[in-house]
Amino acid sequence: DSFSLTPTLSIDSFLLKQLYQTDYITLKSGAVTIGPVDIDTYIKDKTLAIGAMKIDKFLFTDYKDKQLPFNSGIVKPLPVNMIKKINQLLSVDTVLLTNAAVQYTEVNEKTKQAGTIPVTRMTVTLLNIRNHKIKPGDSLTIRAVGYVLDTVWTRLRVKESYTDSLGGFLMTLRMKPGDLTVLNSALIPMASVKLLSGQLDTLDMRAVGREYLALGEMKMFYRDLKVQLLKDGDENKKTFMTKLVSFLANTFVIKTNNKSRIGNVFFLRNRDRSAINYLIKIAISGMTSSVGAKSNKKMMRRYKKELEKRNLPPINFD
């Protein structure tokens, strides 16, 4: 009928015990149905084979205080490798989350403020979850549709190979038209940036990611984009420097309108960051390129340099 997982300690008590950045996570759900379960397969070779798992009203919250030091050097696996590390032999055809929501809150180390990014009204489908009897061509598929900040319709799709030694996956992202200033509730405390105006017409991204880097392209078309850089996330602290930098950014760096320019996507992964962090940074790299904050040519030069440095084959979108 329902499920919940909540830490015994409150957030404040939990954070007082932490030496490094640690996620404070809660889980809740409504009704959960599982089945069919193949009992014969489990008796035969201890494989938990499930046809479908359906979870309604799933709520995941994650709170992180980035004022604490980051514990670097611990490699965080991508989704397929996370599944492979599960001790129980597992084979699940479909996991379906309905009426789901995810809420991420981060206390920024510079602004000292907490910013929250909720994604609501979500439907999430996971296909082919397995760590047993993997065949060539098998892939984990993730499909998610929801509303960022309960406003901007967003669709994410990820398909990651189980057998690619480079950890290859295809990622696509699409967002429907919307008012970009709704992002301010997260941008101001988390990035010390305020959008004065901006209307998104369309956003489509396609990228190929690997264990170490990702490459792709983004079509992000918009109108009347203007930004204001803040001091320590405070809208009332308007110094000469923040005014000057904001003027220079709006005049010479950021493109006010983009009706046709295609931005490159390139991101060099920090392997001690989570897979979700990797996906978000891939999308952000395309956005910064689309608005003119990063040069397409410089990104491609960096990409070719990293391939040569790491002796990696080029990414093929076909």
C-alpha cells in the first residue's frame, strides 16, 4: 500500500556528524505492485526474475550541504555498473514510476544559501534491468517525463550498453517552450545568477556519453535572454563590479536571441561525481554553448585533445 525510508536523524543532526559532503536522502511511495515473479528460475539458479514493478506516487528527496569538503577520489559508477554490483542475481523487465517527483536541495558553498530544484508530475520507465546472462546488444533504457520546477515540460531518455567497455550511452533531452525566469528560484542561491528575461522556444539535445567524456549537439532556440550577476546570491547587493560584469556579459558574451545556432555539447567527466551529476553537466555544457558563453571551436579542440591524450576512439553518432 505504501513505502517510506527516512533517516533516524534530522537533517541538522545528520550534517553535524559529517566530515564530507553526504547526501541526506528520503524515499516515499504509494501503492507498489510486483509481478509476475518467476519462482522456478529463483529455485533453479537464485535469479530474481520479475516481469514488472509498478510504483505510484514515488517521491525522492536529496539534500546536500556543499559547504562541507568534498571527499574526492572515489569513483562513482554509471547506472549499468551500479546494477552489475548488486549481489543478488537480478532480471527485471520493467520498472514504472507514476505520479513521481524528485526534489534536490543544495546549500551553495559561496552564497551560503539553499536552492531547490523539484521535478514533478513525472512518469519514469526503466527497461531491462539485469546483472545476469547479459547478451551482446543488451542495454539499460531510462525514459523520464516531468516538469522542472513544476513548470517546464522536460523529457529525458538514456540508453546505456551493458557490454561496451567504454561505458557508452546515448542521451537525448527535450524541453517545450516556457518562461526561463522560473529557473531563478534555483539559479540565484545555487549560481548567484538571475535571469532578467528569457523565453525558451525549443530545446533538443542529443549526446553520446562514455565513462570519461561526452559529445553531442544542442538546438536551444530562445528570445530576449538577459542575465544579472549577483554578489553572494543577494539581489540587493548591486556593486559596481556586478553591474559591470552583467553589462559585459549581456553585451559581448551572451546572445540575446538564438533562432538557428546549434551549440556543441562536450563535457569531461569527473568520475568521483554521481551519474546524475554527469547527465546534468552534459546538458549544461550544451546550454552554455548555445547562449554563447562557450566557443564551439574551443570545445571541439578540447575534445580531440582528450581523445589523443586518453587514446580513445572518436565518438560516432551513427
